Amino acid sequence: MKYSFKCFFVLFAALGSSTNHPPLIAQATDQLENRQQLGSPTPLKSTRPVVDNTPVKSPHVARGVVFNDVNRNGMFDPQDFPMRGIRVSNGREITTTDDLGRYELPIDDDCAIFVIKPSGFRTPIDKHQLPQFYYLHKPHGSPQLEYAGVAPTGDLPDSIDFPLYPQSEPDLFEIILFGDPQARNLKEIDYVARDVVAELVGRRSAFGVTLGDIVFDDLSLFEHHNAAVAMIGISWYNVIGNHDINFDASDRKYANETYERIYGPSYYSFDYGHVHFVVLDNINWIVPDSGDKPSYVGGLGEQQIEFLKQDLAQIPENQMVVLFMHIPLKLVEDRQEIYRLIENRPLSLSLSAHTHYQEHQFIDQEDGWRGPKPHHHIIHVTVSGSWWSGQKDERDIPHTTMRDGAPNGYSILTFDGTDYRLDFKAAGRSADYQMNIYLTDAKQSGQLDAAALWVNVFNGSSRCKLEFELDRSGDWHEMDRRIEVDPLFQAIWEAEQQVVPKIVPALSKPAPSTHLWRADLPRHLSEGTHLVRVRWTNYQGEVMHAFQVFRLDAASSDDDTAANENSKSK
């Protein structure tokens, strides 16, 4: 299958370890630190790249300078320092800036020229905290579409220059991850703001990333969504999803026009600290020649694969590489080519969203992986849960439980050098809320007959271990992992199906969960109140405990299905 891609220009950190600045970068940093104390990153009044609009003699070559903007005016002035050794790409070939910070690459009339920040520097940001690292070159603009694309940019400027600003990037840092906020309308934009954004305002994370499906088909909502997320107060990167494209595009080449107008190129990479991040566009929009309805599949295409190949070839093997995408990796048609590029790297991680459930995958030879150890891919919790569906809570927000029985929410991904940890956070709940514990099949007639203990660990995986203890006995019993529908969520779904008038939008039908555990309780428990303690050991060896209290009453026939909200780290 062939893919049609636009030409993209990418600016990268210099070759070599991200911990060492190229000589001119180091010189610029040292001199600037002598002049002033570096403060927190602040947006510039003009956040777009500096452009001299004088047409060049050759319309097929882009030229410019990457520089340390000492006086922070966004202009390349005599007191600024050009940055040597910065990689620049057209989305395929990669070159580096010379001693004067200059780059030069061939282009066509549908390109994005953009800077991808090196470690220890930041790009400008706009009023919505979106990194401004690109210049779009579309002399004739986007084709006419339902949602506006890029206006005509005119002739290629003589020089397209990119300012960068030094910033502290410690080995230990965290980022915020959103999957599928996916608002249909302004009411659901408000759900995003009140359910998730409000509790994150002021959190001192390095940056945030949305893993696609920023909105739900209505691309006019991009700006409203950005305004809400900007309230968190940190730089925010975005991955394109299948609900973020122009559905009336005649082919893939024009499917991202509105996204590009708002966010810039749909694939790129950047460094932060010791980590190299790559944002991928794996939405392959297909318009059949037969006139059949257009559709999408997961795929990068030849040009993006070549970009990824050249990019990773220049990243040290001992540097952590993180891939962001929307469609899960195992659903991408050309994933084998991606595997070949990362399978021999000792440090790699990838994340997606799209499915509206949480899952840790450890990709191995069964899917064609040839690396010495499985690759960790995380299908990420969604902000919208089950597309903002289900009964509303006391805040007038749908509970929107995901299809696997886990709550909607987001994650905090923490890096410490080459180590990482993903923490699940349920929207609007305590950070301790990490699992549901409940009983089924309780025949309460003085003794508990064939009762089953179920635990849904939202961030659980095949590499986790679950155990339970009754009434502080000290006897721990291992639980069995089950891949099936969560019985508690099934009961909720069935109950909501009976509500009149019908709940709109209706809760999504349950799907099998990969983070569900079950155990039979002893058959001869005495009547009265009992304590269940659950011990969860995750794939990194970290231990958490949670508790649930149930009462065995011969006079009652009600099943115990209460869920736990009192888990805490040991």
C-alpha cells in the first residue's frame, strides 16, 4: 500500500548525547547565564518563527538560522548566538546547521518547516501554551474544506529563523498524558475542563501531550479545547487522531489541513532531558477510486518511516526513546518497519489511545517483534471515558466509565534518567483510587456460599500479581487474572439500559478487561462483618494495598458489590 505524504521540515538536536550541548550552544548558554538569571519560560508577544518576506531566487530551497534569542525579542539580532549542529529535516533527509546556525534543504509547495527543540532549550509558545516551532509553506493555501485549513502563505521567505531559549531540564521530570478528550460540543468541552483540567491547574509538570482524538469530528472546537487545556499552565503537544482530520479531504495529503493550521506538522520529534520523544501520525486516510466511502487504517507510510529511520539512527543507543501515536501499535499496518527501528534499542516505550480502555501490552515474537526483550506499549486511559456517556453525577458530568470497567481520567508519566513510571489518575477522584474491589454470587444464609472476590486494577497488566487476605489473618492467597467483561460494569450497563427515558449518550457496551482478577472466598465464613485486604504488586515491583469491608447477614439477600476507594502505597 502506498501513502501520500506532505513534505515536512524538522529541526533536531545535534548528534550525540542529549546531555552535552554543541559548542556554540554551550557558549551561548554560559554567556546568557552571566548576563541574567534564567527564569520560567514565558510566551513572547510574537510566537511565530522570524520571517523575512523577501522572496528568494530559488523557490525550491528553504534557508534559515537557528539561534539562542538572548534578548528574547523573537528576532535574530547581532547579540544573539547562532546554534551549530542542530539537525534539520524535510521529513525525509536530515542535515545539520553550520557554524553560523544556518540550514538549507529542498522543499515543495506544500511543506511545514519546523524546529524540534534540543535538550535544555524551549521554543516559543502561544496564548494556548502550544509550542510554536514551525512555519507552514503553502503558497496557494489549503483546498476548500468544511473546516478551514491554511490560508495562502505566498512566496517562500528569504530566511525562516527559529529562536530558542535555555531552560532547566532535570533528569527527574514528569509529563501529563491525555487520551481522547473527544468533545462533540461546547458542553463536553466544559466536561473536560471541570472533570480533568481544573484539578491539574498549577501542577509543575514539564509538559503535556494529548494522544489524539482531541475533538470528535467538529474541528471548529479545536480552539475552545486549547483554551481550556491552556489553563493548566504548561506547554502542550498534540498527536493527531482519526477524529481530528478533514473527512472531506480528497486524499491523505489534505486530510490534516485544519490540524496543521492549529497545531503545525503532524509528525516530528524533540528532546527533553535525557529522553527523545517522537510524535507520529498513524492515521492513513483512504479515499477509494471506486467511489466507495472513505475510511482510515493505521499506518505511517514510506516517507514518515524514512523520517523515523533517519531520526533514530542519530540518537544514541543508550538514550530513552518514547513514541506517541493515536492508533495502538499492534493495529498499525506497517508496524513491522517500526519494530525494526526500535527492537534493538535497550530503552524504548510507546503510547497510544483510541480504544477507550487501558491496557499494557508487551509486544514479543508473536507479533513479529525480534528484539531481545518485549516492547512495552501502553494503550492509554481516555479523558472522555466512554465518549462522555452514562448517568450524570452530582456535578452534572457523566460517569463515562470506560468499556473495561475503569474510570475515565489521565496519567502522569515520570522519568528518572532512563527509568519511567506511569501513574493512573481517575478524573475527580483521589490519587489513591486505583482499583475496584467487590463480591459477586453471595448467598447470604449465615455462611457465604461460593462467593467470588473480583478486583479491577485500573493500571494492571499481565505482569502484575494480586493477592488477598481476610480479617487480618496474615494468610495471603493469590488471585487469578481473567480476561473478560468486568461483572460490576456489566451490572451498571444493564441497569442503565432500563432507565426511562433513555440516557443519551448511552453508556458503551462492556468489553473484556485485561486488568481483572478473581478468587473464590472460603465457603464457611461466619455471619458478621469481614475485612478484605488486597495486595497489588505491579510490573515494576511496586506494592499497593486496598481494603474492602463486607457484611454477612443471614437476614439479607442483597449481593455485596461495593467498590473500594481507599487504596494507598505501602
